[in-house]
Amino acid sequence: MKIVIAPDSYKGSLSAKEVGLAIERGIYKTGFENVTKIVPMADGGEGTMECLIDATGGRFIEAAVKNPLGREISSGIGILGDGKTCVIEMAMSSGLYLIGEGERNPLVTTTYGFGQLIQAGLDQGCRTFILGIGGSATNDGGAGMLQALGAKLLDTDGHPVGFGGGELARIASIHLDEFDKRIADSQFVVACDVDNPFVGPSGASAVFGPQKGATPEMVQLLDCNLLHFANLIQETTGVAVQQVPGTGAAGGLAGALLAFMKGRLESGVSIVTRETGLEEEIKNADLVITGEGQVDFQTASGKTPAGVAQVARKYGVPVIILAGSIGHGIESLYEHGVTAVVSILNRPMPLEDAMNQTGLLLEQAAEQVIRIYTRGGSQ
């Protein structure tokens, strides 16, 4: 028997690798040993770097960068096991969690630090990049990133503009003479699971601006500024990002990656599935166990358990999801190849207690799942 364990992290409790080890311990309690393969997973958001480092035997390299408000912070990049691929989580430089709630203001927040992380990867000799762009505090259309990589964004007097979405309207021209030449020889895969365009009613500013601190008046201003920037991008690169699905991700950062760096927008879980070799492991498996902290109707829309299940369905392998919490609408998951969703909770308990006992609860749930699956060990 072969059991593939392919979970996401349980946010705030355990990493994907730690979740996998807990599930494995539960399976071993049933007497089935040396039958498991742990494949840590993620969906392109928080934890993707750690997941891919763990899965490929890579390493983490620290880097000093600017946070969304231009303050110096310690961040870093991941170099995968091949020594050639760099994985970056933009939230580690330009993320909402890096600034206080009272400091949120997309008129001034910048993606400059994210550009610094890309530069750090280039300095390490990497020419293939996997970019997770979830959780941003920014709405600058990737302008800060471009500035960090050497692009000159100049006003009508030929002076560089400042940081943030509020400065985009001042840009009169974009100059790429000093844009990092190594970018032309590099490939950028962008984990993007939204289809919002750069501008408009469903664009970056309107949909994501409020959670980053934008008032209704700021949303209108930011959208106008992004449209101005998009027109300049088109003049400079020939790429029209205004209405391309997905370019509104991370406050328009995806649009800049597409236009200036030929970034390829792809489902986050698809990227991780490929890089971890998950499909090869599932091909000859008898059972797949996956999971994450919250499972509900949203799980079917690009979350890790649904992505894992879609791979398993190709080979007729049953999939069990171990969930920290089960919300409404999980029925849709059965259409994606999920066999069952099982709660790890064994009794009513406060959230804090559940998070502190996640490892033990996963062990217990996995043990019971295997005992049921093997009908008391008859397989």
C-alpha cells in the first residue's frame, strides 16, 4: 500500500511539512509503516516558499529590503534544490501584515522591496523565478518593483516620482535603459488565482483597495492612476494590461510582471504541484490524504486540497481531506475528486486550544481514517 500525504499548512499552527509528519505518525499507529510519502503543498500564498524549500531540499537566504512604507526590514528568498530556481513571497517584503492597521494607505505603499528580492535572486545566479504575490499592502501597479530593478519613472520635469499608488499620475515617461539586463534572460512564473483586470469595476483598486486601507474616494483616485500607468505601460512595452484577467492581482503588480518581465500567470497550486512532483507520486498511490485549516465552498477555487484532488482523480485515487474547521458548501468538492472531508476535532473546544493541539488532533484523525479505510487492517 502507498499513501501520499499532501497537505497545506495549518495557518498559525503547523507548516505543511509538520502537518504531513503528524498525519504520518497517526498512520504508523495503525501498524502500517513505510507506506507513506509526504509531499508538502501550498496554493501560491503564504507558506509557498517554505513548502517548496522543504519539498526540494532547498535553502533560505536572508536579504535586507524595504517594507511597504520604505522601512528597512530583514526578509529573504528561497533557492530550490536545483540551485537555479528562486521562489519569492511578495508578502515578505510588501505584505499587509508588515504594517499596522492604522498605517494602511495604498496611496503611499510600495512594491520596491519585492523588486529588491528579485534582484537578490538574480545575484544568486537564478534565472527561473516562482513568485507568490498574495497578501499585498500595495496598489502601485508594480511601479516600486520596477524602480528597484532600475527602471526610471519620471515626471514632466524629468525627476523620479516617489513611492505608492498616489504617485502614478505624476509619471510622464518610463525609461528602461538601466533596467536590470539579467531580466531578459530570466523566466518568471507568477502564482495568480484571481481573474481581476488591472482597472475598472472589478479591477485592482475597486476589489482589493478597501482591504488595504483605501476609502471610496481613494479607490476612484487609485483606479484613475492605474489607468494612466497602464497607458504608459502600453506605450513603453506594447502590452495592454488594462483588461487582461489576473493583471489586477497584488494591486496591479501582476500587470507589471506580465508587461515588463514576460511573467506567466498560473494557478498557484498548479505551480506547486509541478515543482514538488506530486503527480508522479500519486500515479501509483492507493490513497491520498490532504488538508488545511479551513475547508468550505472557497476550497474548490484554487485551494490546495482541491488541486491535489484534481490530480488524484486522473488516476482514480481516493482523497481524504483532514480539516481543522468545516464550513458550508463542501459538497462542491466531491465534483473535484474529493472522497470525504473529515474534521480533526474530537470534541467542542476553543479555537486557541485546537490550534495548540493541531499535531495531536491530526494524528488521531489520521489514525481513525486509516482504520476505516483498511477495515481494521485487513488490506
